[in-house]
Amino acid sequence: MVLLALRYGSNLISVESYDENNITASIAITSIPLERRGATHYWLGLASLDDLRTNTLESAAGTLVSQYSGFWYLNQPDPSDGECVHVTITEETQSWSLTTCESLQPFMCRSKACPTGSIHCSNGNCINENFKCDEQDDCGDGSDELDCPVNCNFYLASSGDFVESPYFPHKYAPLTNCKWTLEGPQGHNILLQFQEFETEKTFDTVQILVGGRTEDTSVNLATLSGKENLTNRSFVSASNFMIIKFSTDASVERKGFRASWKTEPQTCGGMLRATSQGQILTSSGYPDQYPGGLECLYIIKAQNGRIITIEIDDLDLNENEDFILIEMEIRQKVKQLLDLLAVSTTTKE
Ligand SMILES: [Ca+2]
Ligand SMILES: [Ca+2]
């Protein structure tokens, strides 16, 4: 959630006064249907520090807030319930409680307002609108330069389109630096597929980045060069952003590339029902690589009195960066069972 908010240059909302609590409550109430109020929670960007021994909460932006400024539910804050603050919406107000941080809940973000004559950067900064497309990075994350066709920087926001190197299918120019920033609807992945690809090997490269709207919020998915047959390979971003960068050196040009991109709804996570027959759960794209930036929550339920068994048959994760967390719920309290961090095979729980 914190990542998602950062991709839009904002942070999770943190509430520090009575007025702010009322404002966020009214925003939440108007965006949640009447029949779901009272049963609906959303995340505040606050977490308890040191099990509340110092009476302090920390906001997603890193500021410290006293627990006494909270609008807590009866018998809350109880650090044994978890570390993260969520709120429960009732008819017209919201009350806070602590809970475990792993569940996927709605959340609210806050970003700075920019004065007239200035524009919003993707990292939350505001800059004078005259600094847009002047080939200088004034935002600090390059977002004032990402939508500048005159400088070969294209911003494409849709559910799909195509991207091709300049002058394709004729040769591209030496010393080219182009960038395409693709943005699909929220909750969708981006899939990129090349129809043709030919550049000077090693010296003229196409780089694919996924994660956020800017390079500093993204990770490198692939760097391509040479003559490659990529028609059977697709490049997937688990977020609704993808960046394609094309750079060439001073000599030897080829025809370049043509690729199409489309979006598809994210399908990971969901409610599953355990039965006496075993069922198989796989990560997105298995047995191929899972896309970067995934965050999936599966809730497995069984009939009362039944035991749920999970057997891991095959596990291959990026060590220390990607993980699977298995938790169980006893009397509505969630306890952590297993945290799979490293590469290993055949574990049984
Ligand atoms: Ca600029
Ligand atoms: Ca070249």
C-alpha cells in the first residue's frame, strides 16, 4: 500500500487531529456503499512502535504521532492485536484499532496540493510549469520530462497501444534517447510483446522497467539488444506501469523494434475453500517467473472442525526480497505460522 501510494507521489493518510479524523471519515463514508458500513475497514498509514511501550505511532511518511491523539475503539489500542492501525466505518464516524498488517484492505492516500502555475511531480513535489519538457530534471525523479514528445519521451495512458523505435521499419538514428512511460488502469497488469526486434548488439539497448511511473520507483525487468526473436516471450509488470527506454550509441544503426502492449486485470488472491480433495495453488505465471511487484492475499477456509494442510511442492523465490507468509486464524486472532523467505523445496506444514 505504501508502495502504491508512493507511485502516485503521495503517502498513506495519517490523522493527527479531530478535524482530520472527521475529514477522512467523511471521505471514506461517501466512497463506501451504505450496506457495507459498519463492516468496512481501511488502513490509516500508522503503525505502533515498540508495542506502544513509548506510546508512539509512526506514520508511513516517517513522522511520529502520540497514541493519545488517536480516536480509538473501546479497549484499544491493544498491541497484542497487531501493529497497524485500521479504522472501522460506522454510520457517521470512524474508530481506530490495531490489527495485523498483512491483510489487504482499502486505504487512503494524501498528496500535497500544488499552487496555480505549478505542476505535480510523481514524487509529490511541485515545480513551476515552465520547467516542464526543458530537458532538465526539476522534479528530482524526472517526471517533469516524461511526457515530452518533442524530446522523444512519450507518456501513454490507455488500456493498450503499440510502441516502435523512431523511423521504424527504417533505421533509427545514432545517439537516440527515447522513453515510453505506459500507464494502464489501476488494478491491471501491463503485458508487452515484441513483434520485431533488431538493434546493434550491446551498444543499442532497450530497457524495460516495471513498478512505478518513474525510474526511481521501478526495477529493471530486462535489457535487450541484438537481433532477437521475442515473439513468444511477453514482458509483464505486476503494476499498472511500465517504462521502455531506448538508447543508441554514435555508430551502426539497425531497424529497431516494434512492440504492442495491453492491460489485463490482476488475478492473484481470493477466497478459497479447502475440501477433502487436495487442490493446487500456484503463483501468477507458474511455472514461469512471477511478475515483479505482486501482492496477493489468499484466504483458505474449511468446514468447522476440519484441519487445513498446506504442502509446498516447489518453491523458488528471490532470496530476502520476495516472501510467502502463512498465517492461521484462531478465535479471530491471526498467528503467524511460517515465513518462507529463501529458496528451498518440499516443506510441509
Ligand atoms: Ca524540467
Ligand atoms: Ca549503434
